[in-house]
Amino acid sequence: MEKRFIETENYIMMHEMMTRLNELEGNAERMGLAYGHFGLGKSFSLERIAAEFDAILLRTDQTWTVSSVLKILAEELAIDTKGRSSDIIERIEHQLMRQGRPIIVDEIDTLLPARKFEVLELFRDIHDKTKNTFVMVGMESCDARLKNHKHFYSRIVSKVKFQKIPKSDIEKFCTQSDVKVEEDLVDYFLHQYPNLRQIKVLLLRLEVWCELNAIESVSLKVFKQSGVEHAER
């Protein structure tokens, strides 16, 4: 399978949101939220977006504390991690204002429980001081859950809801396969596997089976005959 980045519809929406936030002038709020179900290409999109916008991409962890996040940010910005938290925050804010780098925080659902919300408050404080672009990314429910924190939610000026994978995205994805995926199989993927991760796994298995059986084009009938759909996960 060819490893070429595909500009999916969700990626395009995310890119447009980042562009809008970065282009805001003066002391405008620059906080965004992207959310949706798993398997809709969020991870693919975020890695590409981070590279294109020179953003700091952070993926949350259950062990995060304010202190650990400050150290992570300081290391990302190549500044001194020693000293009091207040000193480290000041260095981080100074460097962010100087560099203008956006920050993307993935899987923020981890930070929504009360015992972890202080980390999101840290991001809010840094955003307020620097006015750098901050984008939070999470699952479907995070939009509704953040509404309970009005002082935080009021700063979100742009939102993207990741949509169900359209047929056009599946077609683009299938063009990367070493075998030709026929129209009826694309339609089957659309209705049965609206998840790019699952489709990738199926295509990789299918390529192996096709190579062993000297097959270059796969219809839905051939796909069913291959048995790859029912292989052990």
C-alpha cells in the first residue's frame, strides 16, 4: 500500500479552522475545538496539520499534572525546565509569543474530569497571556461537556465536528492500495466500515491474499471469497 497523505474532508475542515484562527488580529481569542467519533481520521489530520503549521502537538496522558505538562511544553520549546512553576510558565509564555507557534492538544477527554481540569485551566491561562492559537481535540461528547465550564468554553471561537467518512474519502484511500478496488467494494466499505482504520487493515490483508492468488482487481464478490473480512483481529 502506498503511503501518501490523503486530504480527507475532515482534514480540509481542520486546516481551514487553523487558518482562520491564525489569521485573527490583535488580542482576539484564538481557541478552537475539533471533536467527533473515533476512526474518522483525526490522528492522520492532526499530524499533518501540526507539521504544516509548525504547531506543538500534545497527546494527553492519564498521568498528566500541571508540573508534568509544563516540563513537556518547555522541552518542546527547547527552554530551561528547572525552577519554580511560575518561572517555567513565564519562560514558556515568552517563547510562545516570540515564536507564535500554535498548540494542538489531542484527546482532551482525559482532562475533563474535575481532578484533571486544572491542566486545561493551565492551557487557558497560557492562551490568555500569549494569544497563540490553541486547538483542543476530543471525542463526540467533549463539546457538550466543555459547555459546563463557561469561562473556558466562552474562549472557543471556532469549532469543527468531524463528519462520517464520505465515499470520496474512501475512494481516495483505496487508490493507495496495490490492488484495484472496484466500485461495489467501495460502496460496501462505505456502508459497513465507515472507519479509515478498519479499511486500512482490510486492504492490507487483501493485498497479501491477492498477491498469493495473482489477483489484481477486487470486486465485492472476490472480497467476500478472500475471507480477509473474517480474519483474526
